[in-house]
Amino acid sequence: MNSPAESSPTPPEPAVENVEPVVTYPEPPRHGRLLGIDYGHKRIGFAISTPEQTISSAIENYTRRTSALDLKHIRNWCEEYVVKGIVIGLPIHMNGNESQKSAHCRRFAAWLYEHLKLPLALHDERCTTAVVIDQLIELDLSRKQRKKKLDMLAAQVLLESYLNSRLPVRGSETSADAVAETTEEE
């Protein structure tokens, strides 16, 4: 008879190559415009928040060229919108594990922080592209039209997700806050 360990073996841990160290950056402030970035090897999608950080808007799909030109382009957006922080989408598998794309994204974030010194957040971008593709298909856009809009709209959804993640949770007020509000109403 097999022992319990032999009858239900644990799967081996997957081999992880080129694991990027997790770097922490200063968190983007809660006021002022944030630049959302959907990073890709060929294209980068950009979105911008309102200064109050209540709404995000897609602004551009950018086709990457060289590191120097890419940095100049990103710096121009930061200057034009007086950006106070950057949010970059971090590709994560549905099971929560990071991928090779995650490592590329982390290197891009480190490179960007090194050059711009702006507060930066990496935000889980699971499903952002899929959501955008579904929306664009519903609009009956051709594949070519969808491609033109995809990355910047993914950046918009990503940035909106980040902004929403920072909202206070409903019902999380302290008892003192609830009492103060009730007293003011009376």
C-alpha cells in the first residue's frame, strides 16, 4: 500500500528563470495627474488622469523606436500634463504568478524611474486588454481599427482600475466618523 505522500505527490515548483527583484518605488500622490502606461515591446499605450484622480482618459498609442526617443516621448507627456506619478500595468497570470512579460515590465519600470524620478506604481493589469477587446468588438470595429485603439484604451482601463483601488472602501468609516456625520445632519 502506498503512503499518503506517494499517492498524492505535490507537483514540483516551476523553474523560474531571470526572476526580477521586487523594487519598491515612492507611491504616486493622491492628487495631481497620473500617467497610465500599458507597456509592450512594440507599442506603449498612454492614459492620463484628471488632477483630482477621478477619471482617466486614453491619450495615445505610441510605436516604440529607441530607448532615447521613447524616454523623450514619455518625458514630453509628463511635462505637458504636469504628471505627478506613473502607473504601469504589470502582466500577471490568472493564477497570480508573474511571467516573462512581468520581468520585462519590471525592468522598464526601473529604467523609467531611474530617468524620471517620479513616484511609480506597478498595477495588476489582468484582463484589461481582454475587456477592451470585447468592448471594441461590440462597437463593430475592424481588426485594424481595434489595433489603433487597443493599447491606449488598455492604459485607460488600467489607470481607472488603479484609481478605483485607492478609493476608500464603503462602510470602512470608523464609528466616530459615522457619529460625527449623523450629528451634523441633525
